[in-house]
Amino acid sequence: MGSGAAERGRADRRPVLFPFLLPLFCPALSEQIRYRIPEEMPKGSVVGNLAKDLGFSVLEFPTRKLRVSSEKPYFTVSADSGELLVSSRLDREQMCGKNPACALEFEVVADNPLNFYHVNVEIEDINDHTPKFTQNSFELQIIESAQPGTRFILEVAEDGDIGLNSLQKYELSFNPIFSLINKEKQDGSKYPELALEKTLDREQQSYHRLILTALDGGDPPLSGTTELRIQVTDANDNPPVFSQDVYRVSLPENVPPGTSVLQVSATDQDEGVNSEITYSFFRNGQLFSLNSKSGEIRTQRSLDFEEIKEYSIVVEGRDGGGLVAQCTVEINIQDENDNSPKVTFHSLLEMILENAVPGTLIALIKIHDQDSGENGEVNCRLEGEVPFKIISSSKNSYKLLTDGTLDREQNPEYNVTIIATDKGKPPLSSSSSVILHIGDVNDNAPIFYQDSYLVEVAENNPPGVSIAQVSASDPDLGPNGHISYSIVASDLEPRMLSSYVSVSAQSGVVFAQRAFDHEQLRAFELTLQARDQGSPALSANVSLRVLVGDRNDNAPRVLYPALEPDGSALFDMVPRAAEPGYLVTKVVAVDADSGHNAWLSYHVLQASEPGLFSLGLRTGEVRTARALGDRDAARQRLLVAVRDGGKPPLSATATLHLVFADSLQEALPDLTDRPATSDPQAELQFYLVVALALISVLFLLAVILAIALRLRRRSSSTAVWSCFQPGHCVKSGPMLPPNYSEGTLPYSYNLCVAHTGTTEFNFLKCSEQLSSGQDVLCGDPSGALFPLCNSSEPTSHPELQAPPNTDWRFSQAQRPGTSGSQNGDDTGTWPNNQFDTEMLQAMILASASEAADGSSTLGGGAGTMGLSARYGPQFTLQHVPDYRQNVYIPGSNATLTNAAGKRDGKAPAGGNGNKKKSGKKEKK
């Protein structure tokens, strides 16, 4: 117990004293840190304060995370104190065998930054092994005739310790006949020889027992004993004699089994049986065999230099008389290059960031070759072209470092192969591969697919529509490659930007937040930014130019001639003697649109004297086409239409008042004598009322005619009121459904026809609203037609028909000549209620019939519906839908024919080709 405490005390003191010597070895500190400790230190024993010896401060030590990198965990580093501790049993004999120097080399890894430190711990031998003999006793036969001074090699003991702790001497128990001589071999090992001091007499004592003791040099020394039993045999005067006391031979380790090692030879001067020598191993030869007759030694198994480097064998030669001679055979095994280097990686980084600087430590590489000498010297290299390098750190240790810039986008991983080659002949090599993964950093900014974007958006676009899409790519991974889009700048005012456009942060789609107006904003430019989610974030900008395309949404505006503030029109005076081509005036108009939509053309819609004036198609210049005639009126009126080039074209009208006079005094009487022009709107209303009245009269006549025909077939006067009874007003089977889609009048008239010959009618209101699929006519077996009402209604009430609205006018979309979209001064609108619309349709049909018949006296000419005097020749029937074919006259199967067909020279369906006659029928 005390011995153990003393050993521990020495073990503790040596590592403590050794760091004080470190300043003397500062240049070597960067290479290795050395400690010396005895073997068999208990677990947890302190080897030394590694953190302090490495120069780490108290604050720095916790962040460095020191740890041991070795194949076998003999040591560990305390996380609290930074001391190097023993973590497993240290048996020098097991680790190093008989080698005089025993040192454990390993690396200590430190983080933040990653680095390796080489540590060498020398293991000192302690006297923990006693010498041991292989047998507790052994026999030795000596002939009684042996002469004093004869020597006999005895059994040797084994001691696992080295140096002073190894076997140092042998001692023999006291005996006057025998003495012990300590011999030493070339390798320093001791072996005993027994010397005969006096002549033996078998007859007096045939058996001797001696104690052989083996002692080491420890303090205190340890010992081992064996019993030596000596048998005295009868005389055989001459013992065998070997030619050499010691045979030495070198043998390569790669020789095959059965290879002859050497042949020992011994002679005996006796004759007969006493001269016959038999060879044998003093102990089992294990790996070798011995021919007992010839003395030849051969290998039995393969030899391995890495296991045993030298063999020492004792060979005995015994003659027939029992005399024995011994010799020693020392076999030295020569190393051969039969072991390839082994490459192992330690402390390998799982991920290498692509922004790692050249020289960054990646891993520690250890090379192990069991061969010795040049066969165990190894060179390492990297296979292929990779941005890495290896440098030698210490013996058989290398560091793998970066040797260039890394780019994960080009190579996300590298397969690094280390090739280790020894210097043997022939050299052996081995390789080991490892895959190094490159970690992503945000080193790539987003890149737009185009340098700039240009889009064109037509004006009046619906709000919320997508007008463009920008797209960028980022080769980074994860958040570093996730792109979001935003608008960072614009030539629009900041407060207006959000009301004009927006961009989707995920897709880069640009949306219009409002309808664009080419006349207000023809182009604007945005600066869009694509930003990734890295830290720090990277971004790229691109310009997007938006061109607002023009649409024909603005009608021409006439600047001249203009109305006076009081509403009167200006007039232009023309000399009476004006020659053809005389420039009278010029119509000036502008269009807010651009391009083809603003290309204006000028046309004469109406002229008091056609052919008197000419109008420039593009210039708007009004010139005299001929000289003023005697029959020509002094006052002339031109209605000019200005059209743009859009599709569809928009137009505006201007009225020119021209007076032929040579002076202003001459022109004034003509102006004052001119009757006041009637209101065109009032004239149109008058025509519509007249047309509606005509249609109503025709309808009443048809109703009366139908009632008269019905009364002829009925004789009972009581039946006159029977139709108003519930039993007679019923729904019939399928009849002709009304069709209102083409403009017919959506009104039904309930008639009752009696057999008395008198006809009465009434307007009844049905309880159900008539639909398009509801029967409005019912019949009897005679085929007479009459309206019917809902039988479920017990009584019917007359429906009061509302009077027409006297304040209806054309709407802006239906006014002739202005395309409906210009902002005029008139306030008239097209009729909005259904009754007024039917009145207008009826009046137009009547007027059209008169026009087609050639009897219209409204001054518009054929086919102008009597409206040419007011609205000019362009407002013809082709501008008004023809509803006559949809007007049904009760009691007749005829419909109004298309007067336009007459103008086109086409006979209406069912006509006889007589235009005049067809027109008169329509009037009737």
C-alpha cells in the first residue's frame, strides 16, 4: 500500500515539475507537448494541466473545447480544469513490449478556431512484473565422470519489465559441488550456467536438489524460483561438443513455411552408442522444427516481423550415453515491406462553408504502417485536382487544409482521396476517400433574366389586371435563394405610386391598380428590386418601363367654328364674286388621342347647295367649288362631320353659316331676315307623336275589324258578357307564344267577341305577369282568335296606360353625328322607359314607310326618314334598327316590310316587286 502511494506521488510530481521547463523549449512547444508518467497510474490521475501548457487563458479555455483524438482512449481532457487525465489502464509491457522507449503520441483538438496540438506522453516502467521460470522444476543429468569446471546452461526466467526493473541476475542455493555463473547475451539479457566445482560420485549421491532464483533490479527487487533436479549418471567420458556455442542467422519475414533456417552440428569423441548424438529443443520451438538426426532447423509457420523481431532457441545434443551439450540459436527476423499504409481521418468537419479562406483546417489525417525503416516511411498526396492540400504535421500525421476558393454553386461536394505510399521496395500504397460537403453562404445576388423590361398596356385597362412579370434567379440554397420582389423607385409621385401599380412579392407579377389614361400618362418607369432572404440580404434592381397605349376613347373636338357666349353661331362672309377654289373658312378640330386615333378627316354631311362648296378631307378647308349662281341663296349652311381614324371611329359635327355678301352692311339684313330656326328636338318629338298616333289608329281599326268578323258568327246577345265570366276565360292549349326579342310591342289587349253582331273590348289586367313562354292567344273550334286572361281572377280591372314622357331625347350613344362620347352642350337623352321606346319605334317605322314610298315632304330625300334636314344625309335607315318586320297587326298576317330593301332595290319577302304599291300597303 505504501509502495503504491509512493508511486502515485512520483507520478503526480513529475508532470507538475515538467511544465516549468516548458519556457526552455518554447520553439518546440508548437511541435509537441511532452509529459512523462509512470505506468499503471490509476484512472483519473492528472498527467498535466494541458490548457495552461497550451497558453489558454481562463476565459478562453471554455470556448476552445479541448478533446483528445487518438485510436485508443488512454487519456481525456477535463472540461472544467483543462487537465489531461488518465482514462484507462497504462501497461507499458502491453503497449510497448521490450522496447526501451515507450511513448504515446496523440493529438488534442481545439475549436474556435479549429486547431490540432501534438502531445507526447512517455510511459516509464515500474517494477510490476516478477521474474518467472517456465517450469517449476526441471531435470538435469550429469555423468559422474564430468570434470570439475564443466558448465551446463540452465533454464532462463522471463521478466516483462525493462531496464533496472528487468532480470538482472541468478542465484543458486548453497552447494559445495556446484556453483552458478551469470552470463549475458548480446541483447543484454542474462542467462545462468551451472559449473561443476568437484568430482561427482554417483555411488555416494546420485541425486541433487538445488533452488535457482532469478532477481530483477527493482527497489525492492522481485524474484522468481525454480527447482533444479540434478541426476548423476554413469560415466560417459566424452560429452557432445557443438561447433559453435551460439548460432546466429537472419531470416526474412516473408519466407514460406518449411524454409531451412540453419543446421547445428555437434561431435562426440566416444564410440558406439555414446557417440550417437540426438538433437532436440531445450524448450518447444513453437515456430520452428528440428531434425533430431541432422540438426537442421526449419520454419513451421509464417513469420511476422511486426509480432516478434528475434527468436532465441536452445538446442541440446545428447549422445547415447546420456551426455548433453547445448548451444544457442539466435534467429533475427528481417522486416519486409509486406504492410500497406493505413489512412484514417480524425476530427473531420461535417460541413465546410464555401467562404472558408485558404488554409482552413478541415481534418487530421493519420498514417500507420506496421513496417519499420524505410518500409514504414510514408508519403501522402491528394488524388486529382481539388482545392485542398495536405501538409505534414508530425511523424505520420498530416493536416488537410483548403487550398483555394470554394463555390458551392459549382461543386456542392468534393470526393477527396488520400493516397499513402511507403518507401519500400517495391513500394506499397493505399488510399482512403472522404466526401466533403460544401455549405452554402449568401454569396450570390439575385439576377434578373433581362437587363430591363419594356411593356405596353392599352389604356382603359380593368383595375387589378396583370401588366408584366419580372423574374430573377438566385443559385443559393434555402433562404439565401428565396427571392421577394418590391418596387423601390419610380418616376411617379410617391403618393400616387401605390394607386397606379403594385407587385407580387412572391411571383414578381406587376398589377395595375387603376385604369390608365393615355391622355394623362403616356409612360412611366419603375425600379423593381429582387432581394433574397440571406443574412446579410443581397439584392438586384431592374427597370420596368410601362408604355400606356392609346385607344380611341376621345371624340374630336371642334375648335372653330365656335358658338358665341349667348349661344348664337358665327357666320363667315363670302364675296359674291368669289372664284372656284376661294378659301372661305377652315374647320379646326383636335383629338386628345394620338396616332391613328387622332388622324382627323372632314366630311360634308349636309349642304344647302350641294356642289357649291368643297371641303378638304385632311385640312378642313372650305373652298368654293364653283361661282355663285343667280339661283343660289345668299345664305348657305354646311353641316360638317369630323371623324378620327380609330376603330370604330368617333366623330363630331360643326355647322357653318356662310353669307354671300361684299360687305358687312350687305350681310346684316340677310342675317336679320332669316327666320328663327326651329328646335330640332321639338320637331323630332312632333314626328314621334304623329307616328305613334298613326300606329294606335291602325291598331284600333284592326281590333274593330276583328270584333266585327267575330260578331257575324255569333247571334246570341247574352254571349256578349259571357266571355268576362270565369268559366269562359280559360287557358287553352299550346298557341303562338309572343316574341319580344325583336322589338314588338310588349302589350296584350283582352277582347271579347259575342254572337250578337256588336263588338266591345276592354283592357283587362291579368293576375299573372305574362312571360315569354305563356300563351296569350286562345281559340275556339271556329278558328277565331281572342285574348284571354287568368281564370283565377274573379274580376278584372282596367289598366290605366301612362301618358308618354314628353322630356325624352336621344342619348349620347344614339345621337347622330357625334359618336355619342363627346361632351356636348345638349341635354337630351334617349327614352329610357319601354313605352316611350315603342312610340319612337312606331314613329320611325311610319316615317320610314313614307320615305320608302317617295311621298315624304320633310325635305330629307328618299331613305332619310325625314330627318335629313336636321341631322344630315349620314343619318339614314342604316343607322336605325328596322323593327317593322316585328310589328304584328291583329287580324292580318302581314308585317311591315323593310323600306331599306326598297332603297337597295330588293323586294320584301312576300311582295310582288311593285315598290309603289308595297309602300302604299305599308301606309294603309
